[in-house]
Amino acid sequence: MAKDYFWLNLRELPYFRAMLRAVEAHFYQDFALPHPILDVGCGDGHFASITFDQKLDVGIDPWAQPLQEARRRDCYHGLVRADGAFLPIPDGYFACAVSNSVLEHIPHIEAVLAETRRVLKPGAPFYFCVPNPDYLDQLSIPAILGKAGLKSAGQAYTRWFRRVTRVEHAVPPETWRSWLERAGFQLERHWNYFPPPAWHAMEWGHYFGAPTLLPHALTGRWLFVPQRWNLALTDRLVRPYTRPQPDEQGVFTFYTARAVEVKG
């Protein structure tokens, strides 16, 4: 029986995060993931614990508290606290790398890509996903403000939203191709996903999901009652936006790249 990735995320996360993670989890099921596997920016390990049936080999993250949660989830053979640009790992150690909704937050992205390439074997796949320019261009609130003649307020909101979601890079595939090639990767495939209607539901979820801050502050969990009966309405309303399929209008892009073979 196939996993219900949306429910597995919904019972532990605010719905706006659950809907996106469910879509991304489905995509990984189509990939070959040779071991050893590196997770670049593993965070608290929640995504890996749901998405992958086997432990990943190593998760790296620069922050101590998320790594403690990842250790509790027991979904990695090893965890390393490190900046992605300075990995205490030998050259060519890993046969695969993944990075889920992480690279867009990293200012020194080219250094991290180069270091990821260094620790991968030649020919190793690298799978990652990030926002594209429509992540900001398709926000619904600036559009509403613009129609009301408040274009400047809409632009201010876009800048604010980018800042609070910590997105350093919402760039097109051409930019990622250039960065990847300079780091020693070949871009093989990419596709957009999460179309504007889903994105708008997620955008508004940042506000509708505010009540989950209280249980998280008190218990460390996002929900007091993570039961199907309590989440039935949310499930019914949001699930239609979680179809795991490419969409040209999608505001996120999934990339598959491969470490270039060393010649000579």
C-alpha cells in the first residue's frame, strides 16, 4: 500500500508546510538513490523520516538544535554539524546527494555546490528542489493590493515575505545551470511544480496556521490533537492541491544533476 505522504506530514506540520512536503516526497520515489547518501541541510530530519524507507547515511546542517531533533528521529546513520561550504568529509565519499528546499536559503550557494561536488563520486546524482522566480511573482496579496491601486504596498509585502521566508535565491533554471556547471555538475532534468492555486493556499496558510504556534511553543509539536477526526476538514480542503505532478506554471522547480566525470 502506497504511503499517504500528505497525511504523514499533516499530522505533524502546519498544513501549508505539509502540502508542499507531500508533493516533494512523491518525486523522490522515482529516483535511484545509491548509498552512501548525503543530505545537504537535513534540518530536524522530519522530511527524511517520512520520505525515505531506509536511513540516509549522513545529514549535515549548521544548526545544533535541529540536529538534536534529527538524532531523535533516527533516520540517519550519522549527523554532522557543519557549514555546507566546509564539510569534514573526504573527496568522493558519497554516491548520491539530496537537498530538499534548502539551497534557496544559502547566501554562499556556489561555495556549497562546489563542496557538495567535492564529496561526491564522479557520476553521482544530486537531487534538489528550490523556488523559482514565480515564488515571488505569483504571491496573491501583492496582486490584490495592486488591483486596489496600492502597488507600492504590494512591492513592500513581497520584500517582507521574501525576508521572513529567508529566500536568498528565487532564480530561473538558467542561473542554476550556470552555478551547477561551475561547481562540476551537469544539469540533467528540471521541472516546475506547485501551480499558483496551490501556492496561494500555501501563502495564506502562513496566516491561517498561526494557531499552531501555541502548541509548538508549549510542547514542541505543532498540533495538540494530531488525529484524523481533528484534521478531516483541513485534509479535505487542502489535499486537492497536493497532486505530485509537474506543472509549467509551478512556483518551485525540481532539479536532477550529476557530478561530472573526472577526465585525465
